[in-house]
Amino acid sequence: MQHEITKKGPLHNPDGTLAEKGFAKHLLLQYDRSRIRASKLRIKEWDYYLIASDRYALALTIADNGYMSMDSISLLDFDGPWEKTVSKMGVMPLGKRALPATSETGDIAVKGKGYEMTFLNSGSKRRLYGHMDGFKDGKTLLFDVTLTGIPDESMVIATPFKDKPKAFYYNQKINCMKAEGKVVLGDDEYLFAPAHSNAVLDWGRGVWTYKNTWYWGSLSGEANGKPFGFNIGYGFGDTSAASENMLFYDGKAHKLSKVKFNIPQKDGKDDFMSPWTFTSDDGRFEMDFVPVLDRSSKMDFVILGSDQHQVFGRFTGKAILDDGTEINIRNMIGFAEKVFNKW
């Protein structure tokens, strides 16, 4: 059984442990930095948006990771295929960036040498805009995208870590938002229109352990003329109370149990660009995945390091809602990733 959180309350007990562990369909537990009983160096907060059409995508991150800030923009062209990511780092933000304590409202604005990013959130819509000079081939990237159609239900999870009682991850994924706007890179324009463009928000607040690996997959689109998407993932923390696996259909969330990422192997290593499969323990999520583009990065500074593979591609398969309705999709764009961090 997976525990569903159904009542509002504080995220933390006075001693800094999670007040309730499990999943929810709304952001019910209230995040408050002052109730965290861990060093400010260990607190990690981020807002990550992915806006995608069938041909291209824009990814935006604003993060305060305690000892390090990160602002990142990625532009991905699935027809090329190619991708370009530029990230700007800072030192010791320690919460001074004042990322909102809720995903429901609140604005974020950051700027540095040659770039600026703003996320405005009124509750009913979100406007994301900014620029980065010299993004690709010396050309400036400008973006201005508005998200609407925020669904009633989403994936929310409060995850503890077994060996670190003051560590936790509080996370919301809002899938299937509609996107309208554009990205301009030199003479090229990438247009997003609600008829064919969707967005997901990954809203994360937590205190992480030093070394971990996560698997995450996401898709937002339409099936049978209605918004359809999913969030799947695992790999870190104590998920005995709940997994983060969910389907989304016509604004409602449908809880899944466990989903496994079957990444092909070659010479004893992950072969990210060969076809994957996804299987669930209850038979409600069975997907094939044909990769198109691997947005990969690797760094190793001995104490700090990461090895990231965010693989974009096309999903084909079936998903079964809580009432037994079977949803079939074919060649829908989404992504699946494997990320290792020492942080």
C-alpha cells in the first residue's frame, strides 16, 4: 500500500523530521526553511521547466543548492538532432535567492554577467522570459513563454532518507501545462503554440545526502483529444511510503506502483541511445522508448561530481488509469534520465 497525504499541515516536525511521508495530488504540506534542522550548505531548492513541442524543446533551471547557485538554459532540436546547454554558477547563495516556499504563487528573478531569467507565477498562469548572450555560435538566445491550463492534480511526494533523519526531498511535478511563446536564437525562431506545445514543472526542495543516483521520466501531450502525461522515477531515498509514479489524464492524477527503467547495456555499460523499455509491477505501465537525443554532461571535481544523461525520445505503449481505462500512445515525445551526483 502507498500512503496518500490528504490533509494540510507543516512539512516538518519541530525536530526537523518529516511530519508525514508519502504522496499527494496537491501541494498540501507547507515547506518552511526555518523548520529545517540541517546546515544551510545542504539545502537544495530548484524550479525546472521543460517546454516541448514534437520538434524542439526549451529547458530552464533556477537553483539555490546551498553552497552553489545554478542558472541554466538548454535548447534542444529533435530534428537535428542537437542540443546546447549553458549554465551559470555562483557561490554560497545559502537561501538568499529566496525561491518561493510554494509552487502555487511567487516570482523568481536572477541575473548575472550576460544573462537574465525571470519566472513569474500568478497562480493561474506562468510567464518565463529572459536572455543569455553568446549562447551558441556567438548568438544571443531570447525566450518568452507563457504557461496556462494548469491541471487540478499533480504529483507531490515527501521522501525521507533512511540513514539521515534530517534529510528529505519534497517534490512536485506539474505535467501537461499548455505553452505559448517563442525562443529566438540569431535569425532562428522556435515557436510554441498551445495546440502542440506542453510544459512540465519540476519543483524541488530538500536536504539531500551526499551521493545518490536518480531515474526520472516524464511526458506531457494528448491522448484521445485530452491532456495526457506521466511522471515516473526512483533510485534515491526511502520510498516505502510511496513511489512518485503517476499518470495524468484530463487534469486528474492516477497513482501507479513501481516502474522499472530497462536501459540497454553494451560492454557492461549503459547504452543510452539504443531502445529502452519500461515495465511496471502491476502491468499498468508498459512502454517502448526510442531515443533521439542524449543531453549528457559529466564533471568530476573529486569532492563534487555528476554524470547526467537526460535522453529525449519517443514513447509507444499503454497506460491503465485507476478505473481500468487503457490509454495507448504512439511516438510521443518525452524523456527519461539517469543522473548520478556527488553534491
